[in-house]
Amino acid sequence: MLVAKSNYIRKLILESDESGLTRIDLSDIPGGPSIFEKTAKFCYGVNFEITVHNVAVLRCAAEFLQMTDQYCENNLAGRTEEFLTQVAFFTLTGAVTVLKSCRHLLPYADDINVVKRCVEAVSAKACSEANFPSRSPPNWWTEELALLDIDFFARVIDAMKQRSAKALTVAAALITYTERALRDLVRDHTGNGIRSSDPGDSDSRSKQRKLLEAIVDQFPSEKAAFPIHFLCCLLRCAIYLRASAACKTELEKRISAILEHVTVDNLLVLSFTYDGERLYDLESVRRIISGFVEKENGNAVFTTAEFKEPCSAAMQRVVKTVDAYLSEIAAYGDLSISKFNGIATLIPKSARKIDDDLYRAVDIYLKVRYVIRYYYYYHSASFY
């Protein structure tokens, strides 16, 4: 029965010296011995259950053993194809489960287009659920996609974009995936439990860095697709993980594009190490504010050479937030005057209607330095 249904085994026997054939090597069969046992049961009419968990590996094994309808009617390849189209791909959960199972079946699953068809089914179901939710909560489908590894997830996102999925739909999937894959770094904004100030190049940090870079690569082109607090958290992760310059630059540009929605807390997230005790170099914050100011200047309308239109509401909100932010970081002794001034002077003088918040930040900065100097002077004098 094996010979009747498997052309692979049939050829091995026909091409061998029958008197010397005592063993057939099937060590390369997808799924190993347990799956071969199921294919043998199929050949001899022994019932077993085809499920979303084993259909992909059975389909690959059927291809490997050449158990197609070309050699025998109602063969295993046809049975698994029928299950895929009529059962597995009928629901998003089923299609995701099959796609997940393909992770250890490469390149077989790719060669026979199982992965491609899974991706198409998942993307179609995800887009449908995003537009017409069939259950609660409405974004349940994003949790399903978050179960995939990053390579398959990226393929699904690409397929959704090709289906003209809305930017907010793609963003919803990326946010959920990020919060699941980088939970310790993103969801816990305070960084509790993360005490290492130097991520180094450990395997764990390297994997997280590559994962973050891959996620950012999948961002939709629309700059305002993500909430600013999410972008700030991702940029903090990128700084901590020492992600590529391209990754950090992309995040900085997106934050800069919607900076009018920023809060002081958002900027503080970008400014401190996860232990909350030290400041980063603040270059990212400076570039973000500078990019926003350049954009505003580019959008400014001049009615005459002498008269400039009043600052936009967006600029006024950013000015107020930046000055309040300077007050928050002014108390930290490791903040140099050049970095303090570098951020403060990014805001055009004409944009500040009232200087009270800036004066307050300067006052805090000077008082803290005076106290520190007095402390060291007093203790040094006492020692001598």
C-alpha cells in the first residue's frame, strides 16, 4: 500500500537491486517518524485526525513522498489540500495556527506555497475583521497576529498593505505585536526590573534589537498612524538597545511630525535610563524639537518681509511643553549647560509669548548647581 500511494517509495524500490534492499532512509521527511507513521496509517486505511496543527506538516510530507492524486486517487496531498481550503483557511485563528506550524517546515512549506497561501488567508481575514468585526473586543484579531514570529508577521503586514489596509489598521497590528514581543521594554514605561545600564551585545538584547528594527521597518508611510506615547516608548527602546541609526532616525522623524501632541511625560520617557537615575545624551530630544521647528518654519507664511504670521497653535503647545520639560530635567546634576542651552535655544524667540516657564527652568538649573558647589566647598573646607 505504501508503494501504491507513494511514488517516492515506488521509485526507490524500482531503482534498487531488490535482493539488496533492506532499508529505506526517510530521515529527511518533514515531521520525522511521527508524521511518517500517520502517512503509513493513511496508506493502510487507519483513521487519524487531520487538524490545523498537523495539516501543514502532513501536506509537506505528502509532497516529499509524492503522495498526490497523480499517482493514486484520493491521496494524502488531496486530502490535506481539501482540509486547508475548507477548514483551516475558513477562520483567522485556523489560518494563523497553520502558519505558525510552518515555522519548522521551511523550505518545504515555502516551496509548495503553503506559507504564501496561509499569509494570503490571514491577511484577508485580518482586513475583514478590522473593517467588520465579528466579535468583541473589536481588535481581537491583532492578538491573533501577535502569535506569529516576526518573519511571518512581516509577510502578513506586507500582504495587508497590498490589500490597501488602512494605516490605522496596520498600526493597530504593529502596536499589539510590539507590546507582546517587547513587553518588558514597552509596556512597563518605568523599566522596573530592568537594571542593567549597559545592554551590551548579549543574545537577548541582540534579538530584541533586531526585532525592534524589523517592526519599525513595517511602519506604514503615514506619519500620524501611531500615538506619540507609543513612538516615544519605541525610541527609548531603540536608544537602550542601541538600534541602528536608520531605526532611531525613523522614530525621531515620526515623533517630530506630531510633536504638538507630546506631553512632558513623553519627553521624560526619552530622557532617562530605565533605572530613572541618569540622563541619556538628549541628542534624540534635540533632533526631534529641531525637526519640528524646521517644519513649522517651512510652513510659515510671510505677508511682507517685515511681518511674520503669528506662531501656530501647534508651535505654542510645543513651546509650553518644552519649557516645562526643561524645568523637570534642570534639577539633574549631570545636565551640562551646553545641553540645557542646546534645547532651550531651539525655540525661536518670537514663539515664546511668555518667558515665565523658561525663567523657572533657568532658576532651577542655577540653584541646583549653587547647592552642589556649596556642598562640595563646605565638605572640602571641613576636611582641610
